[in-house]
Amino acid sequence: AQSVAQPEDQVNVAEGNPLTVKCTYSVSGNPYLFWYVQYPNRGLQFLLKYITGDNLVKGSYGFEAEFNKSQTSFHLKKPSALVSDSALYFCAVRFPNDYKLSFGAGTTVTVRA
Amino acid sequence: EAQVTQNPRYLITVTGKKLTVTCSQNMNHEYMSWYRQDPGLGLRQIYYSMNVEVTDKGDVPEGYKVSRKEKRNFPLILESPSPNQTSLYFCASGRRDSLHYGYTFGSGTRLTVV
């Protein structure tokens, strides 16, 4: 069974500092990995994905994520956080032969001015 | 504009009173799915559909029904809602041959069952 873990319920950073949101997964094979963001009272918005190839993927709003197969991790990063990055972030995983997207529990990011 | 539209956005109902949450997409996507979001649990899949008249259970299907009579619509039906179905619900859709690009999500329906 595939599962996704986001070990931190909350991440607090100061504006301008680097932001990291952690994600690990426990699946076999070669999964597809995703990050979504949810702003208050909004639906989920796609940020970025890893399918294959370069382990460092770049996405929307200056975010990037690094796929590490040996550590089964897919951490989301942003070099300089903005107050407007405050939101709920979800990591998700699926297999190529399975259509279900499995989500982590989510991490609330608060960026203080 | 390509989108997934859910209605209503907010709903308060009483235990046992049947309700339907509608979901419609205008992207000609084959795949549609319903999720519920609960604090600390993330999003859990309720039901999904690979195409018209093809539906299957997700991880938490108990107490829910769905139908897929048309490609664009995928309503979620609660025949006899209970308070434990109070949650935030999301509909999602995607192209079956390109699901690695992720899904498009609706804006959500916040349901309260009293």
C-alpha cells in the first residue's frame, strides 16, 4: 500500500527566510509525486510534480522540490518565503498504473512579516 | 475557463435528510473523483469514476453514493447523512491518459450535519 507522511503539522518561518516542507513516502516502484497548496476558503492548486528525470523540479510561485529515492523523500522548498505563502500544503503520491492520488495529512505554513 | 464546479459551497443539514452535492467539469475529462478533507487526515478518496457508467469505491465510501450518467457530471449523494460526515468535500477531474499531470480540483463544499 502506498502512503505519504508529512511529519510536521505546522511550519513557521520569517519572511525572507528559506522555507522547507517535508514529505516522505512509502511505496514500492517508481511513484509520481505531487505538491498541492490550499489557500483559505479555496480549493487545491497544483504546485509541482515529479515524474522522472532531474531530481530537482521547479514549480509555481518560486517553489521547488527535490526527489530523493534513497531517502524516499520529496521535500518542498522555497529560498525566500513570502507572507502570501502562508497556506496549507499537501504532498501526494500515485503509481503509474493506479489512478488514485493519495495525500499526506497536510502542513500548515505560516510566514510572519 | 477550464474548471471544476461544485455546488453548493456551504451546506448545513439535519441528520437523515438526503442531499446531493453536484460536481461538473468542462474539460472533457474521463476521470473524476470525490475526496473528503478532515483535520489531521488530509484528503481521503470516497469514490472515483474512470468514465461514464464506471464508478468504484475509494478508501472511505461508506454512507456515500455516486453516479456518472454524463461525462461532465459526477454528483455525490448522501442518502442519510450523519454528523460524522461533517467535512470539507472536494471534487477532482483529470484526463485518463495524462493523470501524471495531476488533477483539477473544485473549490470545495463545506458540509455540516447536525
